[in-house]
Amino acid sequence: MTESKNATPTDEASASAGKDFIRIKVKNDLDTGRLRDGSLQTRFPPEPNGYLHLGHAKSICLNFGLAEEFGGRCNLRFDDTNPLKENQEYVDAIRADVRWLGFDWEDREYYASDYFEQLCILAEKLIVLGKAYVDSQTAEEIHNNRGTLTRPGLNSPFRNRGTEENLDLFRRMKAGEFPDGAHVLRAKIDMASPNVIMRDPILYRIRHAEHHRTRNRWCIYPMYDFTHCISDSLEKVTHSLCTLEFVNNRELYDWILETLDLFRSEQTEFARLSITRTVLSKRKLIQLVTEGHVSGWDDPRMPTLSGLRRRGVPAEAIREFCARIGIARADNIVDYGFFEFCIREILNATAKRAMAVLDPLKIILENYPEDRIEWFDLPFFPDEPEKGAQSLPFSREIWIERSDFREDAPEKFFRLAPGREVRLRYAYYITCKEVRKDSTGRIDSLVCVYDPQSRGGGSPDRRKVRGTLHWVSIAHAVPAAVRLYDSLFLQDDPENIPAGKTFLDTLNPNSLRTVAARIDPGIASLPPGERVQFERLGYFCVDPESTPAHPVFNRIVTLKDTWAKLEQRRS
């Protein structure tokens, strides 16, 4: 973590209290009557060319959150201008993700494709005004003549075509007379502009491709920059909130709206979300999926909302995370540990406790009756016993975690070792008497004795026992597949890598490990999506693939909270 750049919950707490610069601006606009009808209108405008991720969650919470906070409205609009990359699957996934986060756009679901006819009319208006022309250069020629940050661009040889010729060519483009790439429609602005975006940007291109909504009705499609600002204008969006990479586009948006004499939405930029050990580039996420580095968009290692949902991250935790990191003007990097901190805060209060053993080691209690079965209460929430408990079966043979035993234990190892006594959570004190090994020398089982007077985890003589272990009864335990997820990348900034390498070179080969666990029978039939805390191990969620016969759990986060400890050291 880079201390000088990384956001902290302490640094950002004031932002979540309604004091960030965007909220201040919106409140001032409302108080001074600057808004035309006195109400706030925002929008969340994703392109349906991929699944939403944590960065989108920040924008969703901002746009919908502002509308809720100030009594306004927020539209869901799909900026679907590229038929080669967009499809209905993405539309459906985006809808599901926004709803899952807890927001509702009511009847205000719009598409840029709703405005294709109006956009065409407005493009012709620019031609008539002498502000747009049809360029017949190749894509390579247009790129080469655009210039650089230090060198102005060159005018197209077709820049001074007459109005009638431009209209005729544009209408023939629309009618499908030309192949892809034969012509484009460009704005006529300034090829010497210091803002490269203003150097006669392309407004329309020919693309003979089927659109997911309009099918084959169109063979020309407007560019994103032309469409986006006009869509905002047509929807009377009062505050167009964009991330910082669009700051240079604002000049073009204003030019388009002013030239066409349209309602101008006021654009304000804020810092996009950057989080350690994660990539939020849609292009890179698509690459991870298409090249098979993950199992799909909903792989629980992905920062997509569908992946986080499958992993078991609560929507409340994502909203809390977005609120706490706040809205800033400058780029910063948020430590992934802080995101996990927000997840733990929610799960600690909502996830019922259960018992599971991930790496089983057998214990035989030689003085415990072979035919006895006892039941012990495991509170769902130890600090709130009034919320109920479940009964755990206990028998002569139990499983414990293999890491909870050491044959040659150091002095400060407070768990089980030969001759040492420990407490079994909610059950008895036990002492290890014998270590049994298989033919390879691996520990096969432990022979222990239990203290009948310590039932419930106490002792009449009040002797101190330093270790407490979780366990499950061998006779009752249910086998389960438990998926242990770790960071998908090995370094904090997967994109800041040496020359000749790619972000794929930082992939963590151990980001997923599946273990054959033994779980409490009371949780084997939990429905997909249910979350529990395996005592001493972490928070887990039932995977959609799980069945009562073959339970599958995903680890959401461990119990270890490095962020909280870091903050304690800071204070």
C-alpha cells in the first residue's frame, strides 16, 4: 500500500457525511434555483459491452444516491452505440446488478438506440450548419493526420466538401450504399486545437452489423461522444457525473450541445475507483474471461458485481464501502483490505455461526462411551444469545483442524500437543495422550481423553486452558467442497509492471484452492446465497452449484482483519 496515495476510512469519513464537492454543488444548485424545474436529474449510463464491476458500483451509488438524497430522479440508460460488442446478456446482467445493489430506476429505462432517429436528424443539422462533413479517408489516414500533443493535425482533403454533397453522401451511408470504412461523418472544429479530441472528431461510422435492439434497421452508428451528451440533453439530465478520464471530452460535449442549441447538462468529473490487487479495466476483465484465466464473469475472484455476489459479498457492504471512500477530485488508490473491512463489519452482524473443519484430523476420545451422542448449543450470534442457537452433535470420534495440533509444539503454541489440554468449543476439555501415524509417517489420528466435569467448556476447579478449538462429530459431519479464494493478482498494482510484461504475468496461481471439508450437518442444506461464519475460519457463502447431497461453500473473507490492526497501530 502506498501511504501517500491510498485512501483511508478516516480520511474519507467526512466525504460520506454529505460534504463531498459534488453534494455541495448539487445542494447549492438547488438552493439558488439554478435548476430549471427545481429538481435533480441524474443517470447511470453503462455501455452494455461487459459486466459491471466495483468501479461502476461507485458511480451507481453516487448517481442513484444523490437522487434519493435530494428528492430527484435517476435514469438507467444503456449507451448502446456499438453493435459489435453489445448484447442482451450484458443488458440483463446490468439490470440485475443495479437492483441487487438496492436501487430502482422505476419506469425510466432508456437506451441510446431510442434516439438513433433524432441523432441522425441532428447530424444532418450539423452538416447544414457547415459544422460537419463526410470524410473519405481511410481510418489509418485519419489517425496519421490527427497530429500529436505537440504537433497540430492536418485538414482532411475532403473537409471543404459542399453542404449538398455532404448531405447526399451521409444519406447514402445511411441507406447502406457503402461498405464499412468507406466514409465517416466528422465534426468540423479545429485540427490545430490543443485538445486532440476537438480535432474534427468522428461522429458517425458505417457498420453493417446487427444491433441487439434495432436489429438490421441501421447500418450507420453514432459514436459514443456524439451520442452520450445528446442523450443526457434529451433526458434533461441536470448533473452529468463522469470520471476523470472524460474531462477532455467535456469541451466536445459543450460544443455539440451549443452548436445544436440543445439543453446542456452540466458535467462534473470525479476520481474513478482504483483498488489494490485488482484491475477494473473492462478490456482486461474481458481478456480474463475470454482467455479462460477465470471461469466467467461471475467467477468469485473477479471484481465484477456478479462475481462478488456469487462469492457472498453483501450488497450493503459494497454500498458502505462506496460511502466511506467518498468522492474526490484527484485519483487515489484504495487498499483492498479496507473493502474487506467493510465486508466483515456487515457479516459479523448478519452471518450465523457454524462449525466446519477444512483440513480434518481425527481425534478418538478413549474414555468417552462409544454409543453416546450428546448435543451442545452453538449460538448463532455469541454476543446475542437471544437470537437463537443450533444443536451440534458430539460423539466419541471428532474432527479438528490439522493445523490445531503440533507434535513438537513451541511454548507459545496454545493449541493441542502431546500432554496438553485444550477446550473444545461449547463441549469439553480434552488432553492428548497418543499420536498415531500411518506408514508414511503422517499423523493419522490422536488419542485423547476428555474431562466429564468440563461439560459446556468450563471446569469446576476453574483451571485455565489456553486454547479453544472448533470441531465436528465424525459420525454426523457432512463432506463439503470449500473454495478458498485469494487475490487474483500477486502485486498491489497489476498494471504497473516492467516493460515486456503484461498484467497477466502478475496473476496469482494460488488464487483458488478447493478443499474437502467436513461441516456441521445443520448447514448442509442451506440455500444458495446463504452466508455463515465458520468459527475461527472466516465467512463463507453457499455457492449456486451447492446441493444438500454435495454442499459447496465459497470463502468470502477470512476473520483476520489486517486493516483494523493497521488503523489501531496508526492511532
